[in-house]
Amino acid sequence: MADYVTKNRFIYSARNLWSGFLFGLGLVAFFDEVVFHQLLHWHHFYDKSTTAIGLVSDGLFHAFSWFATVGGLFMLADLRRRRALWFTRWWGGLFFGVGIFQLYDGTIQHKVMRLHQIRYDVDIFPYDLTWNSIALVLTIIGLILITHTQRIQKPEEMVSHE
């Protein structure tokens, strides 16, 4: 039974990674939207127009977060059903998804596209530094976990004899 599970982990290695990545992406987007947009009212997804447009953009962002979360969970359920769930790789994908989303949000959306800032009417530097530093740490944790799973040897039966 252990050999079967080990083989399945390697066969579905990419799906483990993508499931964690999508779930992490959706989770952090959901957290961002609920905490910073709804509870703290620091910004909207799109702040270059009216408040009404900002709220519509938040709704679309919220829908995206749920599609990613639910998609990741459907893939997770499928991996469990196939006895192919590889938690270390899945967690690597999750951390990588969270970190990449946050890094993209903090650099591309905040600085390059200027869709919104973390906060307004304050010194933004400490917020940017904290946001992007946490993003970088989470991305590195994800990459370490993913790299660790890539170094594990495939079962002998999986090695191709072409």
C-alpha cells in the first residue's frame, strides 16, 4: 500500500503543487479582501474611480478568490481520493501561492499599476516594507518545500527504462 501511495504522489506531483498554489492564492486574496477592503476600509481593489466602482472591483476580486479556493479544494479532494496527496508538496504550493500573490499585489498592483495602495494618508514605506518582506519570506518557504520534494527519489518502478 505504501508503494502505491508513493507512486501516486509522483504521478500527481504537479497536481499537488497546483492544488496548494490555487488554495493559497485564493486564501490570501480572500483574507486581503475581507480584512483590508471590508473590515479596515483601507482600500478597494481599484481605487482610481468612484466608491461604487471600487465596490464592484472588490466583488470581482472576491469572486476570483473563491474560484481559486474552491478549485484548489476540488483538486485536493481528488488527490485524497486517488491516495496521491503529498502534504509537503501541497504546503509548498500553498506558501508559494500566498507569497507570490502578496508579492505581485505589493509590487505590480501597488507600485507599477497603481490600482490601489495598502493605506492612504500615512507614511506608506513601513506598510510596503512589511507587506513585501512577509511576501518574500512566504515565497521562499514555499520554494524550499517544493525543492525538498523534488530532491526525493522516485520509486524504482517509476524510473523509465527507455
